[in-house]
Amino acid sequence: MFMENDPAEIDVETLRQAKEVLRRLAENIREVLFVVTPSPPRTAYVNPAYEEVFGRPRQELYQRTNAWLDSVESQSRAHVQSVFEKALQGVATEVVYRLIRCDGSVRLVHARSFPIQDSKAKLETIFLIVEDITDSKRAMEGTAAAKVSAEATKQAKSEFLAKIDHEIRTAMNGIVGMTDLLLNTKLDPEQLEYVQIAKTSTDSLITNIYDLLKFLA
């Protein structure tokens, strides 16, 4: 006879499987995941990414919950600590700060906290996620710098072309004017032919130069 499983057993097994999936996920993500319980603050779990981002052993957090603060740059430590204390009070927080690792390298991180309450709305656990944003920040700064450089180059090019256009127009207008004046004087047939050739060549040159400037603009 087919025996149905007890619903309680199914729930326990489902919960165990869910916990295992979450554990594997936490062990493999690049973000640092802290699980802290309040009153008194205690580190219940921290994933391996802590050692990669902070450059410190995970074990220290199980002995001293706020050991990670030692890596925060001195100028920001007081502020970051106050944000952490708010997180321990159940406030969702968000902060960006710099880490000075043991090898002297500097990393920029973005930290967020998420309070978890029990069924009676009592603060039960605080999840903290710390993401290393050093590379993405540098990429953004590089893109911004490249954009500024490109805009400066475009502006310089526009100013250069405008100046060249002005200089060419001034010179060509002088040549055209002088040619027109010559055409209104008494010239022998040979001189007239030379001046007309000069005018035709000048008109053609002006057209070609302006076409080139439009192409370069």
C-alpha cells in the first residue's frame, strides 16, 4: 500500500535543501556576505569572499565581530562604525568607503545592510553585503575622462576649422576682389585671358576648400 510522506518531514527536507542551496550560493559569490545576530553583536556567518575583498582571515570575525573595521581607512572609520551601529539596531543602511588592506592596496566598497525580523517583529538577524566596486569605479572614471577628452578635442577642432575658414575667406575675398577689379580695367586680349583663368581657378579653389572644410567638420 502506498504510504504518503508526513507534511512535517517534507517541510524539514525542503528547508534543508534550501539552506544547502543558499550555502553554496554564499560560498561562491564575489560579494562579502555577513550574517550578524544582535544583542550582543555576534558573527554567525561570513563567506570566503571576505578574505578576497578585505585581505583578512574570516576567523577573526568569529572572535571579534567588528574586526573588519580595522581595514576601513582612518578618515572614514568613525562614520562607517556609526552606520554599522545603526544596522545593528535594525535600520537598513547603505554606505561607500575605502579599505586599506594588509598589503597596502586600497579598495573601494559599497556596503548595504538588511534587517530580518522574526514573527513577532523582533530583530533577529542582520544581513550585510559588501561589494568591491573598485574596478567598476575606475572604469566609470575612465569613461568620463574619455568623454571629457573627446569633447575638448571636438571643441578644439571646431575652433581650428572656424579660424581656418575665416583666414581662407579673408584671403580668397581679397584675391577675388582684385581679380574683379582687373577685369574692369583696360586689358589686352592676352592679359584678359590670364585674368579670366585666374578668376576661374580661384572660384574652383574656393569651392574645393569649402567642400574640404565641410568634410572635416
